Amino acid sequence: MKYGRIVRVSSSPEEGYMTYVVAEEDATKAVAMIRALIGPAPHVESIGRASLELLLAIGLSAGEFTKAES
């Protein structure tokens, strides 16, 4: 694995959003993993890559994910 994905979940434009770091290179798979976790949220999207350094720093292995805390 060379990088992961940053996935954002929002219920509506008026409300805030949640962000997940996913140790999966493929954006479609990363989004599917988060959809399986949270259910039918109106909007789930991959908004960019997460570097391998970030994944290692937060202790994620391939196929794992974590919610990014603010």
C-alpha cells in the first residue's frame, strides 16, 4: 500500500461533517467501507489521499480506518 484515502461524510449542507482516514488506495472501496459502517448517509466522498506516513503515524494497516478527531 502506497497511500490511503480521506473520506468525508455529511448528512446535509447545514450540518457539519465527519472525516475518516482509510487505509485503502482505491477511492471506491474506501467509500464503500465507510458506507458499510455508517449506513445510508446522503453524501460520502473520497476527498483526497492520505500519505503512507500519516497511516503509519496513526497506526493503520491495510483495510483499517479511523475517525479523524478535530
